[in-house]
Amino acid sequence: MTQVLFATKQRMGEAYLDGTRLAVTKLTLHPLTVSSIQSNDQNGYKSTQVSFGKKTHREIPFIDGLSVGDKLIPSEFLKPGSIVSVQGVSKGKGFAGVIKRWGFAGGFKTHGQSDRHRAPGSIGQGTTPGRVHRGKKMPGRMGSDTKTVKNSLVVMVNEFEAWVTGPVPGHTGTLLTLTITGEKDVPKLNFITGGLPVTLETNNQVPSTNNKRNYLHTTLKESNKPIGQPQS
């Protein structure tokens, strides 16, 4: 069983789990084909090389019992309730100042200050040490870094699609690495954006995007609590 899968980021939406509204991200899962087996004798280490898409190759931890040409279907390993770590390259922001990059407060807006609103302020001491310390937070390139979002919950899985809670790194179309780290019980799914229709218990109607408001009202009308709080 593989613990590492690959997906492409699509769009964000919302899901209602037992009446609690959560942000979710839709991912397109890539079926994997074993393209090579790395062995200690020939390569000095053990791993399994998989390919997907047109010419994309990646190495994953060694899986015993596989041979070249075998297929790995993501939906056979990823289930609702799986906990995953999602790794990808974040959006590039270009050259950014200290307020956007580090969250600095900026300078005074009064007392004669006319051009200090977004300035970094002092960057060091005087004669001692007489230099700028390494690692000082200053303006510079922002984004395009490898980031990992941990403990994302998989709320729904189709054959080649999955929805995970929260945002994930990168823009639409970013290649992501999913690492399965655990599993937990997932609450009942009432509604999900862009997912398979969920049958209403009250009248067995299938909701569509156009009547989402009516669907949510029908689903949650038994509760007097605001949307976003768990029902009793």
C-alpha cells in the first residue's frame, strides 16, 4: 500500500458536515504507473518510481510486490476520513515590502511623517556591531516556496477526484504531493460544492448548484443555531 499520492489543485468550495460549514479544496488525483524499481544492488537504495500525465516521473517509498507496468489507483488508497499532508509550491508574489511579506505595522502617520508609512524602520545598531545581522526581515522575493499543510481531512473521494478540508499551497493547476498520515471518523456530509449530489432525507430530492440556498435551508431548518455551528 502506498502512502504517497499525487494530485492537481482545482478550486475551493464549501462543505457542510453535520451542519458545520468548512472550506474545502477539490483535487484531481493522478493514477500512477510503476515505471522503474530502484534496488540496492543497482542504485544503492530502494524506491519505486511512478509516472503519470505525459512525462512526469516521481519516486515514492519502496512498495514490495510491485513490478514495472503495474497500476496504482488513488481511490483504492484514499478514503473519506483519511488524514493527509499536502505539499506544493506556494503562489509567487514577486518582490514585496516588509508589511506584505512579514506583517510589519509601518511607521507613524502623523508627527510630520510623510513617507514612512510602509518603511521597515531601523535595520540594526550603530558602531556595535556595525552591520546588519543575518536573517533580518527585510523586503525581498515572496512566495514560490515549498509548503506543507498538515492534518487535512479528506471529506469525499471519487474515482479520480478528492475534496480535502482547508486551503492547500499553490494556484489552480499546481502539482501536489499527498502523504496519508492517519485516519479518523468523518461526520455526515450534507452538502459539498462541485461534488456528487447528496440526497435529501426530507423529500429525496437531489440538490443542484442553482437551488443550493433552498437545499441548505431545508437541510438545516430543524436547527435554530446559525449555519456553521454543529447541530445537537
